Amino acid sequence: MLSKPVQDILNDQIKHEFYSAYFYLSMAAHCETENLAGCARWLRLQAQEEQSHALKLFDYINERGGQVTLQAIAQPPAEFTSVLDLFQQVLEHEKKVTGLINRCYETALKDNDYPTSIMLQWFIEEQVEEEKNATAIVEQIKMVGASGAALYMLDHQLGARAG
Ligand code: FEO
């Protein structure tokens, strides 16, 4: 059985993961309007990944005999000034999510909830990967600059994301 503090923070995290999916889907929509199909595809796949994170927590709460309570998801931004701005926001968002995951982990440890802390280790590792990927894209955009040809190449490269 999950304690109330652990259950509450995991339910909060489900909301944050779905918000991440919503945020990236909004970015994907923006990229579609800018004819950046590769970026849009990358962001759409990222949105799907965020949904899978939310569902992983959803399943875990149920496995532990807890109560999933879905919360309202805020409206994400819809306007982005450039591709660099957009991916910088991805990176900043992932850093924020890392902090939220760490708070879940701290709550589980404080509660001596070892199964939850073990489950959360997957998320801790995942956040290292998420921040690494977003940082790499931001650095690449800075490197290639904002010329049409460079953006075209980058869009093509991001569109090759497998899953
Ligand atoms: Fe679910 Fe991008 O962290």
C-alpha cells in the first residue's frame, strides 16, 4: 500500500508527464505550420514517450493498490520565436522534470518506500538521457546557425528519429 504523500506526489507526476506530452505536441503543431516536418516528427514521438512515462506511473500506483487521481492539465504555450527557442524550452522543461522526479524520489525515501524508490530509479536514468538529447539538439542548432540550408539539414536529421 502506498502512503498518502507518495501516492499524492506520483499522481502529481502523472500530470507533469501528461503536461510534457501536451507541451511537446503543441511544439509539434507549431513545427508543422513552419514546414519543419522532421522537428514535428521528433516532437510527436517525444510526446508519445511522455505519455508512456505517465502510464508507467499510472500502472505502478495500481500495482501497489493505490488510487490514481487524474488532474487538470494546463494549456501549453503555442508560439515559439525560433527553432532554437523551441528546443531551449525543451531542455529547460526537462531540467524542471528532473527536479520533480528527484522530489518524488526524496518523498519515497523519506517514507522508507523502497519499491517506489527502485521504480523511480528508471525515471532518474531516463532524465539523464532526456537532458542529454535536448542539450545535443540545442548545441547543434547553435552550431549550424539559422540559415535555411542548415535548418533543412537539421530538420531532416531530427525526422530520422526511430522511436
Ligand atoms: Fe518524462 Fe521528458 O520526461
